[in-house]
Amino acid sequence: MKFPKRINDILPRVLKSMNIETRIKNWQIVENWTEIVGKKIAQHAKATTVDTHNLFVEVDNPVWQSQLFLMKKTIIKKFKKYGVNIKDIKFRIADHQENE
């Protein structure tokens, strides 16, 4: 009969397989979005979530979506300061429907 393994023997391997460390590290980008892009852009675009390689950003309107799409490479270069491995930014127009 095998005895149960200690949680501290199992947990590091489980967390590594789930890529938790990378995801937590990538959250720095969401938390520091205003610092990265500046206040003016942050008023119109909000980093909402992140996965292993993608940042997801909601924008006010199609004009901001197009502008930020053109700035994507420049923004991603700024991520290097945080040591993350985000390769792409996915922009979508925010749904601002009010409850009726």
C-alpha cells in the first residue's frame, strides 16, 4: 500500500503543469496597463485579462481599436520590462449597453 504523498511534494509539479507562474507574472501587465500605455489611452482601453501568450483589451470604439492595433508592436515591446512572454494583444470593442 502506498502512503499519500505530501502536498509540498506534489503542488510545485501541479502548478508548473498548469503554467500558474507564467499567468501570475503576466497579470503584471493588466495591473500596470495605465503605466504602460499612459493615462490618455487607458481612458479608452482597459486590459481585462491575460493568458499565457495573449493580453485581452476592451476599447471604447472602433477608432481606438484601429489606433491601438497599429500601436500593438510598440506596446508589446514595453512588456519586456516586466519579463513576460505575451506575444499578442487582442482588442475588442466593449459592450456598454445599459440595463433597460
